[in-house]
Amino acid sequence: MSHAVFRLRAERLARSTRPFIARGSKSPRCPRCRVKPSHCLCALQPHIRSDAAVCLLMHDVEALKPTNTGWLIADVVRDTFAFGWQRTHVDPALLALLDDPRFEPYLVFPGEFVQPPERVVNTVAVASKKRPLFILLDATWTEARKMFRKSPYLNRFPVLSLAPEEISRYRLRRSRRDDHFCTAEVAAMCLGLAGEAVAAQALDTWLDLFSSHYLAAKRGLPPPQVASPQASAAFAREGHSCATSMPASITAQPR
């Protein structure tokens, strides 16, 4: 079954005039989970219910990267929408989504960069009759700051500024700062603020499982083993976490 990021990737590939070459691109990958077939984790994908929705605004080639974590959000949150970002053109479908009366949009971005500061909020109106729609800028930090400045159609929405108490656990791309979080980690924090504890935990654990399987395949190690078939089935069915046999430092842990 495809999702919004899967479809956006296919559309971006169709528009490409030359191949997108990422690290490890020559290795065969499962088209669904993007990991080598020997380490495929499709059987562990969570299937949960969430009242929240996510809108991913993705920088040009972000959807093509095998380590992109917006893909993991779309795996977990059924109502995930994905759009390619362009400075001079806005997808009409994106504008229609932002005007959808069912949703209460929140643009997620660090409050220290927001003017006027009155736009900044730190909570989500969980008692609202509208469903929260979290708008995430899926890009490198430099690209995301440009997207924030160059997207005036987002200026009418409150900016949700997060205050995480932990450092990033993401290990598939390098960052010079521990307080820079990957897109999936940010989405999990948003879900938690919206009262979606099960969805937040499922996404956190799905990121951990993806990272451990991806790195094991990259390093030529055996795929991490789920503690028991029962734990695997429970995770895939309800989004609960399951421990793996990897060292404690990279074992999927519930929050």
C-alpha cells in the first residue's frame, strides 16, 4: 500500500532528468521499507489510529533520500499529506488542505526565529473540535529556515515551538548539534502534545527499528531480532513498542 511520501517520491523521480545518486543507492532495497531485503522490517510496521494529521512540506530531493524519516511518519500516521516545496509555486492541493475546516493547522518551528513572537504557542488545543494538522518543514536546517522565510502563505498560522528534554536519537545522518531533531522525532513530540500517546510511542519505536535495521544492513551485521513473535505481532497490530536484541544503547524503548 502506498502513502503520500511514497507517491511524492514517485512523482519526483518521474520529473528527474538524471538519476538521483545517494549513498548506498546501488544496493537493492525493499521498495516499501527502503532497507535491504535481508533486513526488511515491513512485517513490523505499526497500524494505529490517530486523530492528528501531518502535512510534510519537503525540500526538493528530500523524498528521494533513503534515510528520510518523513516516510516513517506516513507509515504510522494515516492522515499524512506530503507536498514538494517550491519558492515560486504553491500546490493548490496544499492550499486547499490548509483551508480545510476539519483541521487546526500548526506550523512547527523553533520559536526563537519567529516574528512577531505572539505567533508562538507551546501547547495544542486538544479540546478543540478541529483535528490538529502539524505542518513540518522536511529539509536540512539551512533549507528549513529558508522555507520558513519564503512561505508567506504559512504566516497566518500559529507556530508550535517544542521544548524537548532529550537529545536526538537519530543516527543515520550527521548533525553538529544534539538539539537538532529528525522530522520523525519532531512529529512524535507533536503527537504527544496532541494527547496521541500511543501514536507518539509507535512512531518513536518505528524510527528506532528502522534505524537499527538500516545500520545493521549497512555494516553487514545480522538483522536485529524481535524479542518474541508475540511482541512483533502486538507492535504491528497496535503500535506498541517491542525490544530488540541490539545493545541497550540502540534498543527500541518506549517513552
